[in-house]
Amino acid sequence: MNVSPRQKEIETLAHQFPSIPLEALLKQDVLRLGVRFSQDSLKIASGYKPKDYFIFSFDLVTLEELGQTAQAHQLRAPEEVRLSGGPWRLAPTIFNVRLNPQSPYLIQLVEGKLALTLNGQALADAEYHPVPAFYGEPLQSGKQINEIAPVLEWGYLVYLTLYRLCQYWGKDEECQFCDINENYRQQKKAGRDYTGIKKLGDILEALSHIERKDTLSQAITLTGGAITGQLNGKNEVDFYLEYASAIHEKFGRRWIIKAVVEAFEKKECQRLYDSGVEIYHPNYEVWDKNLFRQLCPGKERFIGYENWMRRIVDSAEVFGPEKVIPNFVGGVEMSSPSGFKTAEAAVASTAKGLDFFMSKGILPRFTTWCPEPLAHLKNQQPASLEYYTRLLSVYKATKERYGLPNPPGYGEAGKGKAVFSVSAFMDVL
Ligand code: SF4
């Protein structure tokens, strides 16, 4: 069998970094390069959960471009794929689908079964995220339940993007890697029902169906773009707090409630906590101060780097350090023109942030940077696989050095068990 350069690189890195399972390397490689699907691979009789475009596009191509090519069938691609077996005898490994018609990774039927292939060689058996038991339940408003309350992480997480826009507007404010506002526009243009502000009544009704029909989901994420002014007559804390309180009041502790919002002062964090939010994600995106200023100009202007990091630390006094889990966009510190030029330098910078937070008991997490064509960062190459391998290695070592527990609200950790699908950080713990 011919060994492709991608296969060779994965095997070489797995050899150099024995603490990182090969599954995690393949997952990161598929996440950074995206994946494509053959036409017959999407004709699955049992059905599957399609991509719900839960917040960003997370694609390396626009819907319009995809719709104009012979690849248009991929507009119905699944949300997540689980790999296993194959020549590397992979343990089950779940990744989130990022469409890329140019990707070397192709899902197709091989001898009648779904497989992930590379240059025509089958690398792993594949299966798609099944249709959740509650999908198709009617809502009184006429909205689709998957539009209001989609699930991710193989059913573990109900993802509620309550506000599908961000009030950081335009190039001088929007995070340069983020396509939330443009994605909203492209979804509307494509004629999809894409709700800008989700109504509390729809959310509670959808969750009632989920409570009745589903046993898999364990956590809820409440999120949306930044609210710098007012939305429905409320500031950002009050806007999200209304949903958290109502969910907590109606469903108690049926789900762990997580909030991905801005970095607030302690008194605002306390209000969120009192409303039922257990886990707080004040995402700092990138550790390096200069890159933060360039890549997150809205966060810098409205809150500022120093305040953002201080508020993360202060919030641990409210939620408990293990329940403060700020995200960074792994790989964006290698974007051009200002990013680091080598994987080693990029990871050395990010490692300082990991050390800073983990020494205080706070465990950041990361998602895999997806160079989306509608974001302000244009014509970007994804970060290298070497970068992700080094990052996973440093992440794991730092967490172990400080003896931190696995993060709550993410399901099981470890090879073959992790369900978090947008990076392999849970697969290596
Ligand atoms: S704060 Fe930044 S990353 Fe978050 S939605 Fe707004 S622009 Fe995107």
C-alpha cells in the first residue's frame, strides 16, 4: 500500500510524541484540513443528523461556492463523524465536520460501508451522528426544533445560540477569525430559517421535548455574540440571565448549564451563577497580548486585554476555578501576517497562558482554528499538524503538573471515550 505524505506525517509525529494517541493526531488533521463527502456516502437509509450551523460556519468554503459546484450534495453533510478501526485500529474518535471540497480526506463508501479515505486508501470505518430522538418534534411557533436546540458532541450537549449575531461590528471590532455575522447573512441568503434572536418560549418548549424523549444530553450551552449595547432592552448579562433563570427554574439540574459570554466583573458573574449557570466560558481566544489586540479589536476596545484576563481570574472566586473554562482558538496565533512563524514559538507563547491559568486551578480549553472564507483573516493556511501535536503535548503535561481534574460538563475524557468534537483536548486526557 502506498503511504501518503499525510499518513507519514501522522505516524512520524505519533512516534515523536508517544503521550499523544494517534487518534488525536488524525482528528486534529481532519479538523484543520476539513473533509469532503462522496454523493453516495450521504444516501444513508437510517438517516443522520445534518450540520445545523449552530453558531459559526466552521467550513473552509462558503455555502454559495459549494452550491455552485458538483459538490452541492455536501450542503446536507452530517454534523459529526465517528471513526474507528481501519489499518491503525483506531479507538472510536469523533470529529465535527468542516466542509472543504479540496480536502485530501474523503468520506465514501468502500465495499458498501462508510469509510474515511486518503488518496483512495481506507483509513478508518466511519459512522454519522444519528438523528436525535427528539428531532422532528413540532414547536408551536412552527420553528424546527433542530434550529432552536441542536445537539452536538454525539448527543451530549444541547447548544443554544440565543443571539446569532455579534455587536462587535465590522473589521475594526469583529474578531478577525470569526464569521458569526457573515455566516448569519449567508444562511439567510441561502433561504434557511436561521433565527437571529431565539424566543424564550421556543427554547423552553424545545427543552421540554428533549427532557421527555432524550437521555443522552447532559449539558446545555447558552451563548451568542457580544452585546455591547442593548438587546430586547437588556444588557448582555441581563439578556442571557433571563434564559438561564427560566431554564433553571423549569428543569432544575436536569442539565449542567454553561454560558459562553464575555468576561464580566465579579458582581455580574455572581448574578449569572445565582441564575443557575454552573460553568463559565469567558473566552480569551489568544494569549499573546499583541495578537489579542490585533485579532480581537472589539474585545480590546470594550474591555481590554488586562481586564479580560483579570476578570477570568476573579470569576474563579464565584464559580470555583474548575468551573471557569475559557476557550482559546488553537492555531490562530500562527495566522499571517502577525502570527508566530514556527509551531514551536506559537506553542511557547500559548503555553505561558496555560501555565498562568492552570497554576490558579483554571483549566482553559481550545477549539481548532478554521480559516473560514467569510472571516476577516483572508487567504490563510491552517496551522500545522506539528503545532497541534505540540499544543496537545504541552496542554496535557501542564494539566498533569498542576494535578488538575478533568473539566466538568464535557462528558468522559480519554481515547475512545471523548465526545468533544472541535478539538482533541479531551481525547488526550
Ligand atoms: S466576540 Fe468575537 S468570537 Fe465572539 S461572536 Fe463576537 S466576533 Fe465572534
